[in-house]
Amino acid sequence: MVGMGGFIGAIIIGGLAGWVASMIMKTDGSMGILMNIVVGVVGAILGNLVLPLLGVSGTTGFSIWSFVVALIGALILLFVVKLFSGRRDTAA
């Protein structure tokens, strides 16, 4: 079971990774802080599932590598979402 410190660390790393990924993928304008956290945490899970398949180790704790893994996973997640959702730009 993850302790409170681990949970808060996951939220912080997830939020940062989701925010950076949304800026890279140009989706930041349509996402709030909660969605950034969700994308980052799901991205961390996705990164920890995908990277070992490529021969790269996942994460074990609070570190820069944890952020990188979460960022890679969040980028993959946002890419797939954009791929299937298409462009939704509207003229104001």
C-alpha cells in the first residue's frame, strides 16, 4: 500500500508530467489542473507498462526518472487521444 507521502508525490509528479506533456502536445489550453494530474498519473502507469517492453526499467520511487517515465507515458496518452479525437478547433 502506498503511504500518504507516496500518494502526494504521485500527484505532484503526475501533475507536472501532465502539464509539460499537454504543453508539448499543444493541448494545455483545453485542460485544467485536474486533467493534467489525471493525464500525468495515467501516463506514469502507461509508461511503467510500456518501457519494460522496450527493455527500459520502470520507476520505483520519487525521482527525476519517475518524472521522465510519467512524461513519456503522458505524451503517448495525449498522442493517442488526439489521434482518435481529431482536431476540434473552433473559430471564435
